[in-house]
Amino acid sequence: MNNTLSKAIMMLELLSENPNISSAEISEKMNIPRSSTHLILKTLHHYQLVKRDNLTKKFTLGIKLIELGNLAQLELDLCRIASPYLKGLNELTNETIHLGIISKDAVMYVDCIESQQRLRTHSVIGVQAPLHCTGVGKAMMAFLPEQEIDRIINKKGLQKKTAQTITTRELMLKELASIRHRGYSIDNMEHEENIVCVATPVRNSNGEAFASISISGPAFRLPEERLNGELAETIKNTAKEISAKMGYRG
């Protein structure tokens, strides 16, 4: 591990055990030069990982660590709560089930249960995918504030993945409006050839569509009428149950 990174981590651990200490005290306790301590603290302060009291000049852990800790706990709670529901969907449909969240303006898969059928979709937990052409991505993107949708489109663009990918702003906004109206999204071979899925958002206690779940598989096994019919209703009902467990009362 990078020596400076190691020292930064050790410094955060020290502050967790000894809040409100000075740069000189940190240097002494860690047995590192004051100049090195100052540079590391300056970087940590820039990213709000530590906070410096202007009067005492002493340091404590910063608000960014609280935010990161809350996000990590939320993700752990989501995976724990959603797990039996994902297994239930997998057993009911015998198709691949995904659970995703938004991370760095993309979808990050945090759980996946693959179909046992020979032809199936594959995914790796922790891997990211675009928002605009995946079912889980569009299901969350549709319920973001309008200015946030604009920001993501401007920043990430609408890259063409297949012949079916929506690549114009006008059509994407129309698609997202339809998703909001019906409560679920369809990936019609927009991310991968011959792979389709139906997805719907999961809400937290604040009503935010912070995650989504999907059922995906080969297009020949999941025709349009099935995606928009029984599977859409099934996944919407499942998402409602997970959302309720996450504290959503809507």
C-alpha cells in the first residue's frame, strides 16, 4: 500500500480514538515529521475527511466520513433486506435478478442472482453500467430531479451500445416520462444484443428512488407482452415490499 495513503488511514484511525488533537500531537503520536503530518491533514481537510477548529487549531473527523458511513450502512441494509426478495424472484421466474444503485452517475450492481438456465445474463457485483440504456439505470434515473437528469445527460452523454439504444435527449426524456407514468422501465436490447429486462425503483424512507431491481434474460424467453404484463406487476409488487422494509410509507 502507498506509504502516504497508509499514514492517512492511520491518521483517521487516530482521530477516531483521540478527537480534538493538534497537528503537533498527531505528529508525535504517529512518529512522523510535522511537515508530512501537515501535508496529509491538508489533503484530508480538502476532502472534508477531517475538520479543523479555527480557534483551537485542533482536528476532528470530518462530515464526509459521516456521509460515507451512512451510505455504506444504507447499502448493507438494502442488500440484507432485499436478499430474500431477490431469491424469491429468481425462484419464481428462473431468470437473472439484479439489484443496483447509482454510483458516480452510473449503475453499480450490488447484488445479483443468476438464472440456472443455460442461456442467461451474467453480471459481476461491483461492476458499473450506464444509466441511460439499462433497465435498473432508467428505473432510477426517471425519478431523479429534472436538473439532475440534465446534468447526467450533459456529463455522460447517451452513448450507443446497440442499435436499440436511445441516443437523443428528446427521446430519452420521453422515455423517462413514460417510466414515471407506468412505474417500471424496460431495457429492450438497449445495453446488450438479445438481452431484455424489466426493472422498477426501490425507495428509501425519504421516498427517493435510490435503488432498483430487475428481471433480465434472453429476448426469446421474455417477449414484450410478458415484460409489460406479469413480470412488470410482479417486480413492482416486490419493490413495494422492499421499499416498505426500507422505511418508505408512500
